[in-house]
Amino acid sequence: MSGAVAHLLPRPALGRRALHWFLGVGALAYLVYLLWLFDFDRIFTGLPKLWVIIRLMLDWGRFTEWDHAELLRSMVETVAMAYLGTLLATLIALPLGFLGARNIVPNAVFRFLTRRIFDGCRGLDQFIWALVFVRAVGLGPIAGILAIMVAETGVLAKLFAEAIDNIDLKQVDGIRSTGASRVAELRYGVLPQILPVLISQALYSIESNSREATILGLVGAGGIGLRLSERIQINAWDQVAYVIVLILITVASIDTLSRWLRLRLIGGPSQRG
């Protein structure tokens, strides 16, 4: 009996190795097919053009002739779009977060429908919402603000609802025992517990949406993205590089300011990176 078992032991191992080989060969074949399907050989044929573009981007010989005022104004507009869109999203998401929390709204059907609203808002990228609002309200930053507001409302409302789900109910019970109203329970028992999450997420969203607002400009939502698109279309690669540098400096500055504000408002040890 033991001899028969010993004879059978290598077979499963051999079968597993054969399966691994089969999956590996299949994955490699699929990769080769995708490379062929998407004409990846164009990468090599396009390299000479890429080097030309890079050389043009590094040539800032006409720096003094560029319209710096327009570019800086557009950069400020982009940051303003991110700020206003995030602020409106936060104001809308806070009450929606309460409505989506199971320890605040016990009705499962209502809570389910509310959370599906969150999914609907955040299920589409801001870029898609921008295309919709550009058609609805026309070109300009208003379309970008609305796109950020709708998409970010879904994200923040979900985060706020989950934060409310995890609060310590003892504080709420303590306030309720004093005979306080339901609004007072939410104001003094729930809101202070989720305030750090609210502030942290709102500040991070402003930072993140500053980058997203740049992309929204490519579809006509205004800001620095629109200027970037214009200069790409006319092959002004030196100014394209300048705009990219402006974007990087702005995002890094907002990141630093956001981190400083989070530490000042929420507290905690100093962090780096």
C-alpha cells in the first residue's frame, strides 16, 4: 500500500508544474498578442520624434516673450476651481454622510438608496462629468467646478458615512441622557468625532483636485489645462514644459500647505515626506 502511495505522489506535483507552465505560456502568448494588437513597435519608430520634442521643451531661449501673466492667471484659476469644487462637495457630502450611516439612519432601504447615490456620483470620473457640464453650461471654470463637486461629493460622502459608522456611541448616549434634541446629539456627539476625518479628507481632496483640475482644462473647463492644450496644439513645446513646471510647483506647494494645516488643525507629531 505504501509503495502504491509513493508511486502516486509525484503525479500531483507534475500536474501542478504542467498547469503552471500552461498558465505561464498562456500569459506570455496573451502579452505578445496585445503587443501586436496595439502596434507597440510604434514606440521605437516614434523615439526620434520624442527626442526632438524633449529638445524643444528644454529650449527656453524665448522665455521673456511668453505671456506669463496669462499662464499665472490660469494657474490661479485652476487652484480656485479645485478649492470651490471641493468646498461645495464637502458641504453637500456632510449631510449625505449622516444619511448613509447605519447608526444614524436605521432604515436599510433608504440607506441603500442613499449609498447608491454616492456610487453614482463617484462612479464616473471627473473628466466625464466635465464633458457633460461643458455641454450644459459652456466652456469655462464653472464646468470644472461642477465636475469636481459632483464626483467629489460621492467620494467624501462615502468616507464620512464610514467614519460615522465607526464612532463611539457612548458619547451620543451621554448627550441623549441630558434630554438633548436629535440635532444636538449629532452636533455634539457625532460631529466632533468625525471632524478630524472631515478636515483631513477635505484638505487632501483640495490637493488631489488641483491635479485633476489641470486635466479638466483639456476638455474646455478652463484653467491651466486649457492653456496647456492650446500650446500642445501649436507645438509650442518650450511653453508646454514651462506650464508643466508651474503645475508641479503649484501641486507641491499645495501639498506642503495641506500637510501643515492638517498637523495644525488635527494635531499629531510632525511628519515628513
